[in-house]
Amino acid sequence: MQPSETTRAQPEMKPHSAHWGAFSAAWDGTELKVQPHPRDPDPNPIIDNLVDALRHPVRIARPMVRKGWLENGPGPDARRGSDDHVEMDWDEVLSRLASELRRMQQTHGCEAIFGGSYGWSSAGRFHHAQSQVHRFLNTTLGGYVRSVNTYSAGAAVPLLPHVIGPMEQVARQNVTLEQLAEHTDVVLAFGGMALKNSRVASGGVSQHKERGAMEAAAKRGCRFINISPLRDDLPAEINAEWIAPVPMTDTALMLAIVHQLWLDNTLDRDFIARYCDGWNTFEDYLLGRSDGIAKSCAWAARICDVPEQRITELARSLVGKRVLVTVSHSLQRSEHGEQPVWMGAVLAAALGQLGLPGGGYNYALGTLAHYGRRNNAWPVASLPQGSNSVKAFIPVARIADMLLHPGEPFDYDGQRMPYPHIRLAYWAGGNPFHHHQDLRRLSRAFQTLDTFIVNESVWTATARHADIVLPTTLTLERDDIGATPTDPLVIAMKRIAEPYGESRDDYRIFSDLAERLGKREAFTEGRDARQWLAHLYEHARRGLEKAGQQPAPSFEEFWAQGELLIPQLPDDGGLLRAFRSDPEGTPLPTPSGKVQLASTTIASFGYPDCPGHPAHLPPQHAPTKEHPLWLVANQPYTKLHSQLDFGRYSMENKRQGREICRLHPDTAAAREIKEGDIIQLHNELGACLASAHLSEDVRKDVIQLPTGAWYDPRPDEKHGVICVHGNPNIVTRDLGTSALGQGCAGQISTVQVERYDEPLPPIRAFDPPAI
Ligand SMILES: Nc1nc2c(c(=O)[nH]1)N[C@H]1C(S)=C(S)[C@@H](COP(=O)(O)OP(=O)(O)OC[C@H]3O[C@@H](n4cnc5c(=O)[nH]c(N)nc54)[C@H](O)[C@@H]3O)O[C@H]1N2
Ligand SMILES: Nc1nc2c(c(=O)[nH]1)N[C@H]1C(S)=C(S)[C@@H](COP(=O)(O)OP(=O)(O)OC[C@H]3O[C@@H](n4cnc5c(=O)[nH]c(N)nc54)[C@H](O)[C@@H]3O)O[C@H]1N2
Ligand SMILES: [Mo]
């Protein structure tokens, strides 16, 4: 060994955090060393995507302006997405952008500015890009058209308050993993509880406890039933049973279970009488008095493609057991996604389990690390957003509809409103060309804008569509505070490396833009980034003191220590436990104060796609002769959404540079597809390539291509556009879940698949564009 190697100073490992967990890292100028937090029993391998991210060529080094925008000025432009960009220095780009923002506000008002900017951003509380852009638009221009709800739970968020209570309480402050480990006899997991999903949480957690809790429960004898088109939506270690119904038929399966309980007279009628409202309406539907069809096991067997006897046996096996029903977010991310969310609550009520330790209904338990945990006694600090003078909003996944149909009406949760006419959109911290459906339509939608601005650190397809691209730092290039409502460790997220190229923090970008709009003070309140960290910390520290907790150290002490463990609230079972023990004293926040097995409010909306009780509603888009397979486009194992798709762990798990698509060996054989072949998935919207992986863990009429591969479109004679990399959103349909929620329905589509024998087009998604 060279003496210089042994004596070279090793850079210090410093604490940091990401949505996939707390870690420490050190950067020596060429390589990043990353280590998960020592208290993490089950670290998330996604952490390895950071290793080669810092100086990857796909980083954006300097501000960029689209050629067409520079030459012709603001205005609708079909070149967006295929145009070249030119470099511009910071001073000039910020001045031009400030005058465009002023022009927009003065000529069209803030109602013409879309600032929804949906996306996961990074984990820190202060540099959270979405919060930054919202605060900027509010404090400098007076507001913006916002979006409500999430791609995660677009149907569940508006539905649950009508039925049982706010999502936060049904998902997050309900049955804990501790209760599951100790009390549950049977977990009926609709959509599974995949560890790849539950090891992710916005803001990050320092301990991934899901695997341990499920193992402990299984060891005690708890029975896990994975109801999903994919076998591995529950971990192999717990020996789960697998029931694989046809996608989007879960409501029928749940109805049949309740029907069987009715037949056997094993319904918990006392529970229903005391705690529920609307049984008669629901029963009329269940028994077929209202529509002539009894929702029997035989009926469901035909719809779900699950043997009748299996459903009957399943129903009978639940009686007298501590049953926990979970419904993953994915089930509601498709047409009529409201129905399984509602029916899950009805099933748990029919079993009389709501509010019992380890029992009842925990919507979305197992889909994100925030669920199933105790909540902190410390309120999470976050950047104040200022106030928004614009009242107009859209449900988040109606973005393309809004841009393509200004002024036209849309329905949402009992209201009818016109789509605002948007001329300028500002995005920071999201990637619509990852999250949205029917990407060709989305591309057309962005072409209608006068100006599209994107703050990004890497050349995503969204950045490539922008007129102005402002390069931002990665989280590793700045100081921040890591804190979530459910993990007791607050982390001093320290800067690990210098900013790349000329990239700047979103905060600095917005501060300098605010300056040019004459509003610097309003945006910054006179604080620099460091002073904001101290301010946010101090705010929370005082809150803790007020709550009668032990005094926490000062910001400087906390920063020097690198982390702080804070107290958590007791596991009290939340809203549903309180309701169970005293239904009159602590009623549910629903119209009747009880669980709504049917809802006169929802019935009064008159929506055919969301009636007044949970129902099995066949989708508009079921498989056809042309598109005979269901596509499950779920969350990726190897990354969070599209973030760091170019990173090590993600890249190692591609083949020939393509995303991997799983299909059943029989489905493959019928198409002469072998392991590792490049295949093409297509439907009426477009096509994409992927590498075929044959697996018996997939239903025969289902293929699975996760999201996350960066959109890499090429013109295609037959299909219009083909994504050569494997982004499934080229073939997902841009539909709302229903008139009630208008949520994203991107989880499921229908496609045909075949072997791709043409010469393989190169991947260009990670090459910087022509400059
Ligand atoms: N077909 C299909 N589509 C889906 C889903 C599905 O199941 N099927 N799931 C949906 C779901 S649940 C979700 S939540 C969405 C996720 O969609 P997104 O949240 O939009 O996806 P991300 O890849 O996390 O995008 C975050 C972007 O922010 C950028 N970023 C990170 N930190 C910063 C920062 O500090 N500053 C700035 N300016 N930028 C930053 C990253 O580089 C990245 O491009 O996808 C949805 N799309
Ligand atoms: N590694 C990783 N983890 C993540 C994310 C990520 O991008 N990467 N994203 C995070 C985010 S933002 C969210 S919102 C959550 C999302 O959590 P989910 O939406 O629950 O996650 P998915 O993986 O999309 O779907 C879970 C499973 O549901 C099954 N499924 C799909 N359709 C049906 C159906 O009709 N019926 C039944 N019974 N099952 C069905 C699929 O087999 C799929 O694997 O995950 C979070 N966790
Ligand atoms: Mo999500």
C-alpha cells in the first residue's frame, strides 16, 4: 500500500436523511460513502442510489432557457419537449423570469399561474422544494392555482371523511405495528403490505420496523393473507397465503365475504346496530333487493376468478378472530378506487373489529413507513406557506385536463367548478413525466402554456419540457433538518458535498427572484437558510416545552450532536378506539357520528361512478382482444419513484439498460417470449420497451412493469410514441377515479405485449440534452 493512501485524511461521515431512511455519508471528491443509521434494523437498499449521484453527467450545471422561448417569447409551443436549450447566466435568467412573472400577474392575474407543483421533493423540512415554491408564489405574487390531494391517495382522501374519518387518522393514528405483532390473528391485506413500499416515508425514518413486526406476528401464529395479483406483495418470511383476484375486483370479494357472514348469521349485528349507520341501504344492495343480484360467493367467484369455496372458507375462517383489514393505496389508484377503500371499512365493521387492539381497518397500513407507528409529542417544523388569494384548485391528477380544457366544468366531491385558464406553470420538487398518466397527452398539455419553469437538479423529461430550467442542489449539498411526525429521531442533515456546477438551493433562487419582484423581505423574513433552520427548530422546541415535555437542547447543541431523540405519544388506538369505548362521547367525525355503511351525502351527489354505498362497479377499460393483459404499474423496488433512476442500485437492476417487466411463464410462452428478451408493451396510447422476467409470482393475465424509468420517447410509426426505457405511464390512461375523488387511476392499465426483435434503440434519458 502506498503510504499516501494510508495517511490520506478520510472525510468525516456526517448525518443526513432521505425518504428512504436516515444515514451518514462522506464525499472525498470522487466517491460517496454511505452508511445506514446504526439504529436501523432493516435499512433500505435504495440508499445505494446516492453513491454515484453527486457528479453524474445528468446533473444540470447552469441555468438553461429553451431556444423557442428565447426566440419567440412566451406562448404555446409544440416544440416543448424536443427543443434545444441554451445556457444563460444566473443574473440574466432571474431578471427575465421575474419580468415574465410580473407580466403574467399584471395581465392575467395569479389565477393564470399554476403552482401545484406536485412531487416528493427531498426529505429536509426547510429545503422542501414544494413548500418553497408555494411560499414564493404566495408572498411575492399573491397566490396561485393549487392542487388538492395526492397521487398516492386521491380517491381515499376525499372519501374517508364521508365514511369513517380523515385519512390521516385512519391510516396513521390507528393500529400500530406493535399491536399487530401482539394481538392480530388474521391480516387480510388487500394489495399486500410490500416491504419495498413500507420502507419509504416522506421525510425518512431512522428505523424500518415493518419486517420485524410482521415476523413477530407470524411467529406468534398470526395468519397473513396476501390478496394481490403479485405473490411477493407480502414478504416471503411470513409464509403468507396468496389469493390473486382479477385486478380491480376486490370490492366484489369483500362483498361476498360479508354476504357469507349474513348467510351464516355470523355478522356482528350488535356492533352494526351500535356503531354503524346505513345498514339497511347497504343490505338491500348486498342481498340484491335493490339491483336483483345477490353478492354471494358464487357471484364474486366469477368476477374475481377465485374459487367459490375458497371465498366461503375465507369468510368462515374470520369469525371470532382478531381480524385486521388493510387496503393498500394502490387499490384506490384505479377506476372506482373509492369503492375498495369504503368496502374495507364495511368489512371490518361487519366483523365487529373496528377499534380493537390489532383489529379492524387500517387503511394503507404497510404502504408507507409513517403508518402503524406512534406519533411524536413534538410537532414537526415546516416552512410556513403564506396565504394564497386564489380560491381555484384542481384535484391533483386533473392537470392535463385542466391545461387542455380551460373553462370547462369538472366534478369533485359534490362540487362542480370550471377549470382555470392556466398560462404559466412553476414546478419545483416533482416530476410530472414520472407521476402522470398518458404522457403523450401530458406533453400536449404543457405545450398550451405561455411559460413553463422548472427547478431541477437533473435532466428529467419535465426539465426537458421547460422553458426555463434552474439548476438546484441535491439534498446532500445543503444543511437541513430531518423530522417526521412518526419517527422519534430528529436529524441534523449536514452538507456532505459542495454544490454541483452553478446549482443553487431553491431557497436562494426564490430569495433572489423575490428581490427582483421587490419582495425579498416578505419571502425571507430577513433570515438566511441557517437562521431558518434555527427558527424552525426553535418553534418546535417551544411546542415541546408547552406540551410539558423535557426541555430539548438549543439549536446549536442539537446541530453539534447531529441528532435528537424526542418523546412519542402513547399508542392509544386513536379515533376508532375512542369511538369504540364511548360512541356517544367520542363520535366519529362523520355525518351520523358512526361508521357510514351507506352515505346519504354521497348518494345526494348522484354520481353513477360513486353511489351512496360501496359497490362493485365494472371498469370502462377491462382487457379486450387487442389489449388482453392487465398491466400493474406499481411502485419500483429499486428507487423512490423516478428519483436517482440513474443511481447504482437502480441501474444494476435494469437489463440492457431497460426496466424489468414480470410476466407469467405461460403468458410469455404463448408469445414466444423468453427470460431476458426485450418486449414491447402497447395499447391505443403508445408503447414502451422492457426486459422480460418470467415469474410464477404473477397472475397469468397480469404483467407488471413498475414506474420510475425516466421517460425516453421516440417517434414510432405504429404506436405514435415508444418509450425505449420502460416508463409505463406511456400506456396508462388519464382518468379520474370517479366524480367524487378524481384521483389518479394510473396503477392499472390494459395492454398487449410481444417480443421486440428490432435493433435496440439506445437509452438517451440520462444524457444531457443538446445545449
Ligand atoms: N402508473 C403509475 N403512476 C404513478 C403511480 C402508480 O402507482 N402508477 N404512483 C403515483 C404516486 S403514489 C406518486 S406519489 C407519484 C410520485 O411522483 P413524483 O413525486 O413527482 O416523483 P419523484 O420522482 O419523487 O419526483 C420528485 C422530483 O423532485 C426532484 N427534487 C428532489 N429534491 C429536489 C429539490 O430539493 N429541489 C428541486 N427543485 N427538485 C428536487 C427530483 O429530482 C425528482 O425529479 O407518482 C405517481 N405515479
Ligand atoms: N420502493 C419504493 N417504495 C415506495 C414508493 C416507491 O416509489 N418506491 N412510493 C411510495 C409512495 S409515494 C406511495 S403512495 C406508496 C404506494 O403504495 P401502493 O400504492 O400500495 O404501492 P404499489 O407498489 O403501487 O402497489 C402495491 C401492490 O398493489 C397490488 N395491486 C395493484 N392493483 C391491485 C388490485 O386491483 N387489487 C389488489 N388486491 N392488489 C392490487 C400490486 O400487486 C402492487 O404491487 O409506496 C411508497 N413506497
Ligand atoms: Mo405516493
